[in-house]
Amino acid sequence: MSKQRSIFEEVASDKPKSEAPKGGLIDGDRGGSRKAVARWLLILFKLVVLMIVVGGLTRLTDSGLSITEWKPITGAIPPLNEADWMSEFEKYKNIPEYILQNAGMTLQEFKTIYWWEWGHRQLGRLVGLVWAVGFVFFLATKRIPKGWTLRLLGVGALGGLQGAIGWWMVSSGLEGRMVDVASYRLATHLGLAFVILTVLIWYVWLLKREEMDLFQARRQADARLARIGKILLGLVFVQIILGALVAGIDAGRGYIDWPMMNGEFLPSESFDYEPFWTNFFENPALVQFNHRMLGYIVLAFAVFAWLQSRASALVSVRKSFKWALFFTIGQMILGIFTVLYAAPWSIAIVHQLGAVAVIVLVLRAVFSVTYPATQKLR
């Protein structure tokens, strides 16, 4: 007869206790490595920032049309001897920029602008290579987090599209009477660069946090403040496009007083071009006027967004909108100095880099309010 057990007696078991899966179903990414992928995307982000800076310097030094052919593979090899250099120089002599603007340029001067454009294209190839090697590695080792394969493929597709648009832009200055690339094509090229930039850093921020954390944070989002942040983000992006139009036609060097423009609020020649719609893209007076006016609107809305954010209980949200406003003010001051000094390359390139800082900080503000981080109580 078996001995009766007390209800208070501990029951031992020889079977080992199974450990609960770490992270739950949402965080379990089947071998994915979120932080490693985030580091890879952060490298790509930094390379794209460098690409924007080098691209700006290439434009400011009038180097963008020095290479007249698009050879994605063989173009990586620069001229290796004097005969190669003369061949490239002869091709350049056949385009309008040389004929109408740079006639008499020496071979040594040509080499200077050639190296700028070659370096810009090489950097583009490096970005593509870093993406391809990283994607293949993470895919082969099954370290891509669940649901991220198509997103990362999309990054590569955007990079390929950017290369094609870059050549579409360059080709606009190789025929007719154009001595520069078409301004609207330059704006498209720069605009896509900023799209890629923001996609990359948004993905980095997402991957640095676990899925469960993001899921829970999203439920605490301030939808109204997020909408305000997104409107500000849209305004900043449009302002960057207008800035590209200004740069594309050198409109920043024609009206070098502020707050007026050659003594007028709206220059009298702002609508002189025919057909009418071309004034918005090709008339230096109207293009710069529009860039200035939207700058004021961006600043005013940044102040409004910051004031609205002050009601947030989260310190991180308030700080992110404050920094976005601070850099917006700084960017506007830089813009004024760029105009007053007739857009020298040293100030103009800092102004372009400032645009990167502003859009990233505004995006960070949107992220902080969309996925608010847990705030510890003191």
C-alpha cells in the first residue's frame, strides 16, 4: 500500500525544466541579427552623407560633365596614360560646356575636374558594393530579421535607381546649348539621395530596438504630434528640392542682398520667362524667391511644432523637437550668409550638409513621438 503524501510535500521531478523561449514570438526573428544589420545600414547611411557632400562639391567645382560616358563597370578604371587622358579630353571638347564656357582649358585643368567626377562615381560604386556584400552575407547566413528581406532589397533598388537618374541628369548637359545639367534633373537626383538617406536611418532606428518594444511603444504614440512632425518633414524635403533648383541654375549668386532681392521684395523680372511655368524652375529670381519664402514657412512651422511638443510628458520627445528647431534656425542663418557672400563653395557645402542635419533631426523627432522610448521615473 502506497504511503499517503502530504499536500505540503514538494514533488521532485527528474525531468529538466524547459527554458522559455527568449523574446517571445514577436522578437524571435529566426536567427536574425538586428543590431548587426543596423550597423551595416549605418555604414551605408554615412556613405550616402559623404556622397551628398562629394556630389555638392562636384557641382560647385563644375566637374559633373567632365566624364561624358556612363560605363558602370569599366568606368571604374581611370585614364592610365597620356593617350587615355587625351582621349577623355577630346570627348569633353565636344560638349557645350567646353565649347561655350571652357574653351582653351588645359589638360591639367581638365584632369582636376575629371578626378572630382570620377571620385563621385567611385563613391557611388562603393555604396553599391557595400550594400551588395552586406545583403548577400546576411541572406546567406540567415541573419536577416523576419520581414526585412524585401525592405533591404528595396534599399538596393533605390541605389540602382539613383545611379540611373545620375546619368539621366548628366546626359542633359551633353547636348544642345546646356553648359550645366538640367536643374529639375539635379533636383530629382538630390531628392532621391535624401529619400535613401532617411530610409536608411529610419531602418537603423527600428532595428536598434526589439519588435516587442516597438509594438508596445507604438501604442503610446502621440498621433497629433506625429502628424505635425510629418508635415514639418514634408516642408523640409520640399525646401531641399527648391534648394537644388537654386543650385542648378546658380540662382544663389544673382541676388546677394537680404531681406530684399536687389532692393525689391519680389523681383520685377520673376515672371519674364515663356512659357509661364518655366519661371518656377528656370528663372533665378523666382526660384530664389520661392526658396526664401518656404524657408520662412519652415522656420515658423518648426517653432509651432516645438511649442506643441512642450506639452509632451516625455523628455526625449521635447528634446528631439528642440534640436530640430535649433538646427532649423542655424540652417536659415547659413542660408542668409550663403546669399550675402554669393554662394562660395565653402559656405554652400556647409549649407548643404546643414540640410542633412535638419532633415535627420526632424525625422528623429517624428520617430521619437511615433515610437516613444520608455521614460524612467526619478
